[in-house]
Amino acid sequence: MYAVIRTGGKQYRVAPGDVLKVETLSASQDGQIEFSDVLAFSGEAGSVIKPSSARVLASVESEGRADKILVFHYKRKKQYKKLQGHRQDYTQIRINEIQVDGNSYRA
């Protein structure tokens, strides 16, 4: 049983109990996040539906910055080189519950 959600310009396949890193999100004071943009839902193997009303509830576990990636620009024969580092901010969340058309699925 899983759902496909959209957040931060990306799509994620999530199931209750999953832990994943997403783009930085602002959570409520109790650390809960609700994703209402659910693209697809699968209750059993082989069936994927577009739910009319669905939401995914998650809790924030931590926030941080990812490992540094190096961006290297080079133009041959032009004596041009540029090295730049980048670290992306993220929020680590745990999926607690998926609610679809009145049914609730927990870990």
C-alpha cells in the first residue's frame, strides 16, 4: 500500500513508516506536516487509482544540509575554470498515516 505525493517540485512514492528527505518545509509547532497533493494511491498490488480526497500525514524528524556537491565549469582553449560548492537544505520526515476516501492506513 503506497501513495504518490508531490512536494518541492518532485514526486515521491511513500508508504506508512517510510523515512525520506524532502526539500525544506515549514512545519507546524507540533512538528506535523500534511500533504494534500496526492497524485495516486495503490491499496493492493496491481491497482493504482486517482483518489478524489486524500492526504498524507507526516512528522518532522530532523532538518539539515546535504553533502557538498562540486560544480565545475570548464571551457577548453579559453583559460576558464570555475569550481563552486553547493549544499542543499532538507527536511527529514516520517510518514505516519495515509487517509484516502475516509479510510486510514497506518504503519
